[in-house]
Amino acid sequence: MYQMFRNQFLSFSMYQSFVQFLQYYYQSGCLYRLRALGERHNMDLTVEGFQSWMWRGLTFLLPFLFFGHFWQLYNAVTLFRMLQHPECKEWQVLICGLPFLILFLGNFFTTLRVVHQKFKNKNKDMKQG
């Protein structure tokens, strides 16, 4: 069973590492810009506020995030289908598929909620300014 899922899982792990690098690059770029503008201190680790110029970087990052989320769903579906395979006698296949499904649901809906909130705040700022 492991051999059937190994390449898919290794590819997913490499893609996830790439997306984490993009997220780091985006977050550090936002923090650097705010420090340069004097809105944050040198010791700040994260950015609490969200400015309109951050949308460019976020819209670049979102397709990579959503693709990764749907790959988590694909991993869960693949593992659940493997569970139905006649040679599958291991309970670990189910236990590995469940976290992928839970991660997809949590990550996907959290990302949608954050984007909706940022979009709402952006529209509110445009109406005020």
C-alpha cells in the first residue's frame, strides 16, 4: 500500500515546502516594508495590520495556497480509495487519510474566511478614503 501512495506524498511534501517558502517570503517582505515605513519595530515577528499594497503579494500567493489545499483533499480521497482496495488490510490508511481531510477543511475554509475579511476591510477603507 505504501508504494502506491509514496510518490504522491513525496511530491506533495516538496510542493508544501515550496509554498512555505513563498509564505515566508511574503510575510518577511510585508514586515520589511512596514519597518522601512517606520510602522513596525525591528523586533516584530508578524504583521497584525493589513495594508492595501499587501494585496498584490497575497493575490500572487493565493493560487499556490488553494492548489495545496486541494492537493490535501486529493491525498485524502486517494487514501480513502486505497482503503477499498482488496489488498488493503492496514488500518493506518484510514488514520492517514483523516488528517488530510481535516487539514483540507480547516485550511480551505480559514483561507476563504481571511480573504473575505481582507476584501471587506479593503472595500471599507476605499469608501472611507
